[in-house]
Amino acid sequence: MKNIYIVGVGLIGGSFALDIKKLYTDVIIYGIDKKENHLDEAIKLNIIHKKGEIEDLKNADLVILAIPVDATLEVLPRILDHISDNTIVFDAGSTKEDICAVVKNHPKRRNFLAAHPIAGTEFSGPKAAINGLYKNKTNIICEVEETAFKLQKKALKLFTELGMGIRYMNPKAHDKHIAYVSHLSHISSFMLGKTVIEKEKNERDIFDMAGSGFESTVRLAKSSPAMWTPIFKQNKTNVIETLDEYINNLKHFKTLMEEGDFDAVYNEMETTNHIKDILNGINRN
Amino acid sequence: MKNIYIVGVGLIGGSFALDIKKLYTDVIIYGIDKKENHLDEAIKLNIIHKKGEIEDLKNADLVILAIPVDATLEVLPRILDHISDNTIVFDAGSTKEDICAVVKNHPKRRNFLAAHPIAGTEFSGPKAAINGLYKNKTNIICEVEETAFKLQKKALKLFTELGMGIRYMNPKAHDKHIAYVSHLSHISSFMLGKTVIEKEKNERDIFDMAGSGFESTVRLAKSSPAMWTPIFKQNKTNVIETLDEYINNLKHFKTLMEEGDFDAVYNEMETTNHIKDILNGINRN
């Protein structure tokens, strides 16, 4: 690999650039971003070598697309229009169904690998890019059979070198499951933040009482609305289903409290404590 | 200070013991716990020096009560029955109204300081005790005017030496505000865990897709039901109020999604992003 183009030089794209530069010391990393100041910042932070253009992509060995999922629907086909037969393109979006659908009949469909690295932080922009973000993380790859085998191999080699584990899934199952383990927890966190901020308006200094538990639970409420709004839009049906189940569970818990059935309240929590073992499983990966 | 009794040698009591032993090298720390194996463990882990009995408390300079808040209602009056005039007793419970009420007319009320150190982790038991747990944490003290001034000073000196900041509050305000910044986030986390675990029953491997964001949001769902059930019971009215507001905010978010009003979805998140500054404030403490 010689010429690598990163489209979207934020947390996700920038972190790919940082690790790739260490792995392949002779590559040139080009950045493409609609925000000119992000490109300048990415150069200054030694994330990318230089600025690039969509029109230059015929020279690309690899294109990594890491922009909000609504913009991906528009930019991905344009990228495929410009690449050569030997270019592999992968995305990193948190939805997969719409993205796979938009390129379904593109003549260069076999140059695209639909990916979702389960990695990130609540921060965004080039400054948020960090080394080793992808180490020991899961990368979910969708409809792998639609990608040319030779190009798959190129991308998978990179993922392995970055330390990622691969899981194959169809886009429909991906979007349904990720709604539970990622999209819902963002909403629960945002709404928890909202509930407490609203209270704070009337009652000062409530946050002086907040500890590390609150901080952990509300961490995702720092996330970028520009990134998350299109995710919720594209995954609307699944996210609404998870919200329904979450709201019902909260209502049930409230009813148990209202009825004074604290044995049942205890059981609700004890059953859910099982999450310990599950999270230990995550950390073992 | 010479004889210090820790009633409840778990995360909170054990962590007090560890730090106090470093500050006052010549004290003897006695442990009292209804679980004999916790006392043995606490001795083995060098948390306490020896086992004690409620009946010995006349020799105590300081008693720290760190047991679930339902047990506190029963044990605190018994402790006050046994102490000397010079003993200071403080608790560490996450509710304050019922605890202050139960000793309101006790002849030794002025030997008790109602405290709530905002510190802890999702773990419990002697093994969970850690050094420096209280450094830079807030300690909320309720109805300080009910405690003898000389004894207040003794406790406040210790809190300062442990690195804690003090906030004074009345028990009613404490219980109302802590419902928002602590009790609600535990329920939101438990119910998020429940929602995802229920899904997992039918759809295997969903947790392979979970990342650090989910882990952070669901962390409190590892907490001890034995500790949290009595907290929710004692603070029932306030917790139900926070749950109502939280459920309404979630329902509103769901309605916006159903109506396809993603500009409003964006605004919901952007407004709540303000939580960043608030959390930075917490970390500066």
C-alpha cells in the first residue's frame, strides 16, 4: 500500500491514520474533509501528510470513509465513481442497511467493504484521534460476499495488524443488534443528562453532589449530535423498538416501587447483576 | 484518636480504615460486621486490626457506620446507646431523612454526625476497599447544628485530612437532589442492562457488539442490590419523581423520532451536550 485516503479526518478516520502510519512507514496519507480547518488541524497534529481530493482517488490503494452516516449515503457512491479497479474502500458507520443499499447496484460495489469498528470515545474532530484505538476491538463486517476476494484480503490484513477481531453479519441483523448495545445507551445517557440539567435550572448546585457513578452513566451525553442524529434517523425502526422496551422496563420498576414491592425491586437488580460476567467477557476480547 | 470502630467493613468502611491507618499510625481499628467472614477477610487484608463488639463502644473515640441504610435505622440507635460522651459517630448512608429522624430524640443525638461521602465504586465487600477513595470527593453533612461542636471538629479534621470537601445541607434537600444525581442513574443503568440481557436471551452474541460506551453506561448495573434496595425504599417518593421525569423525557424523544422530527432530535442532544462543562466542573473538585 502506498496511497491511503482518509475521508473524514475526525476521531475515527484520524485514529486509523495514526495507527496506519506506524504500521506502514512508507505510505502517504491524504485527508479529505469538507471542513478545511479540520484538514489543517490534522496536518498540524501529524495525522495526515497532505490534503487530497475525491477526483484523485484513482491513485488510491485504500480509502477509509469515516463521516456521519447521512453524508456517507451521498459520498460513498461518488468515491466508488472515482477509484481504480484495485482500490479497496471501507466505511466505519454505525448503521449498515442503508449504506449497503445505496451502493447495491454500483458498478464498483465489489471494491467496497461495509465495516463497523466498535471503537470510539465521546469526543470528536481531529484532536480526538488517538493511537491504538482499534487494538482488541471488534470490527463487524457486513455482506462480505459482495466484496472482491483479493480486496477483502487487503482490508482484513490491515484490521488484523491493527489488532481487531472480525465478526461477520448481515446488515439487517447488525442494525437490529447495535440498536440495543450502542444506540439505546446513547439515548439513555442523553435523557439522563437532560433530566438532571432540567432539575439544575431550578435547584442550584445539584451537580456538586454528583459522583463518578453519575459521570460514567452520563458520559455518552457528551457525544456529537451531528454524528448521532443521522444514525437514529437511519436506524429509526430498531431504535424505537429498543426505546419501547427500555421505557417499559423503567415503568415496571416504577410500578414495583409504587406498590412497595421491594423484594421484586431487589430481584430486578440481582438478575441484572449478571451483566458483570457479560462485561468481563467484553474485556477478555 | 486511639480506638476506632468501623461498623460494616465493606467498600466504604474498609476504605475509611485503610486511609485512617495511614494518617494515624498508632490507632487500633476494630471491625464490627454481621458477616463473620467479612471480618476475617478484613483482618487478612490488613484493613482492620481486630474484631470488636457493639458492647465495647464505650471505649471508642470514633465510630464509622457503613452498612445498608435499612440496617442503619436499627443499628445506629444501638450504637448511640453504648458510646461514651466523647465518642463521635458518623454514618455514610445515601439517604439522610429517615436516618436523622430515627435518632432525633436519642439522648446521644449530639454525638452523631449525619454524613454522605459521595464516593464509591460498583463493587462491594472488604475486597472492594481501596486506598485514597475519599481524596477530592465531596462529603455532604446534614443538620450539622444537631452535633456537639467539639465532636464536629474531630470529624471535620479527619475529613479534611482525607482530602474531602464539605457541603452542608438539610436532610430533605439531600434526599431530593441525590435522587437525581445518584439514585436515578443507578436505575437507568440497571434497566438498560435488563433491556439488553432480555434481548440477548433470544438473540445470541449481541454482547460481542458492545463497546466501551455501553460498558460505561451500564457500569452501575453491577451494584449491590442489598445496598440499593433499602436506598430506593427510603427515598421512594423522590426516586419515583425522578423516574417520572426521566420516562417522560424518553417518551418525548421517542415521539420526536416517530414523527421524523430529527431537527428536534438534534436539538435535544445539543442542549444536553452542556453536560460536558458540568462534568469538567466535577473533575476540577
